[in-house]
Amino acid sequence: MSESLASSSMLLLPSAKKALDWSVKSWFVVALAGQWVFAIYILMIYTLTFVNGLNVTDFSPAPSLKQAEGYVLFIFFAHVLPAVYLSLLGMTQLVPSIRNNYRGYHRWNGKLFLLLGITAALSGLYLQWSKGWETNTAASLGITLNGLLILVAAYLAWFYAIKKRFEAHKRWAIHAFFLVNGVWTFRLYLMGWYMVNQGPNGNTRNIDGPMDITLSFACYLLPMLFIELYFWAKKQRASGKAWLSTGVMSLGVLITIVGVVAAATMMWAPRISNVLGAI
């Protein structure tokens, strides 16, 4: 009986692994669309306004930008503008065919991604705790841990690449990708939460409500958990564990779909429309 169950499990394993891969590919398509819309949003808010002589603060969602000046303003743009490159080309690092067939591009794009990610992390940490930038201490804790983990993951991804331990490099590079995109994911989760609840629920205007703080940690810890689940599932020889992992990963895809739709319709598109209407 046990041999029959084991044999049946082995027969179902390829289908489970294929479903797992399809869940990852589905997530990639949805996330890529969300990343590109976010890149367009950043370009519209912070570059198109400048080119057309508009006041950026009239369109930016950052309330402290109106009071920022001097080097604080410079640090803010050093933090925000790299997101355009990171969002447009960052996900190409995750494509196996590009990674295997265009290794020169993969290496240099990866180095630039990590460098810009470190820049965004350091500038973000400064803005969170600088006296020249108004922030909420409770809400800053999740963002601070995010920034510190970016530095750790970027270092480990670089270290293992130099040592040619490519499996470890791949693992930490993917972690670095999701950590660098933590603020993007936070917008997806926050807007998705608003959409599901038809408005705020446990949120405050200052983003220091219990749900705001929860999402400030979940926006990178949850994706990191999904990553580890994926690597674990790839090693499994029991179809039940693989199917269970596929179900959890599919839930992650659903969360991303809701988040991208919500952020695009409730946050990014209206502000892009405002900019276009003012030109």
C-alpha cells in the first residue's frame, strides 16, 4: 500500500513541479506590468513635471517634500529616481534565458542593480531618521529593517558571485531584488488592502496604524518567505509537498494581481492623469 502511494506520488511530481513553475511565471508577468507602470509613474511625477516647469510638490505623494531643501532634497531624488531603472530592467535579472545567453549584460546589470539598490537603501535610511525629513517613528521601523536587509543581501549576492558559488548567489540576488522593491510591494499591499476592505481598515493618515505597521514589515518578509518556499519546493520528491507549495505560491500571485490593479487604478493612474492634465 505504501509502495503504491509512493509510486503515485512520484508520478504526480512532474505535474506539481510544472504547476509550481507556472505559478512563478504568472507572478513574473503580473509583477513586470506593475513594475513598468510604477516606472512610468516615477518618470511622470519627478521628471516630466520638472521638464515642463511644473512644481513637483503639487504632484508628489511625499508630504515632506514641500519643506525639503538643499542636500535633503538631493538625497530624496537620489532615493527616488533610481527606481525608474530598477523597475524597468531589474526583472530581467530573473529571466533564465537572459542570464544564461547574455552573461555580460547579466553581470553588469546586476552590479548596477545592487549599486543603485544600496544607494536607495542608504538614502532611504537617512531620510527616515533625518531631522530634515518628517517621518513617523513607528512606521519607520519596518522601512529601516528593509534598508538594513538590502545591505546584507546585496553584500552576500556580490560575495557569492565573486566566489563563483552561483546557487548561493542566485538565492541572495533574488532576496536582494525583493528587498530593493520593498517600497513598491508596500504600495501594492496597502492599495490592495484598501481595495479589499473598500477603504482603510486599521490604517491612519500618518501610516502608523496597526495594519500600516504590519504591511511595512510584510512587504518584504512575505516575499522572502515565498522565495524560500520556492527553493524548498524545488527539492521535494513528494508531490503533496510540491502541490502545497504551488497553492501557497498561487496565493502570492493572487495577492500581487490585486495589489497591482489596486495601486495602478487608485494611486498611479490618477497621479499620472493629473500630470498630463497640467501640461
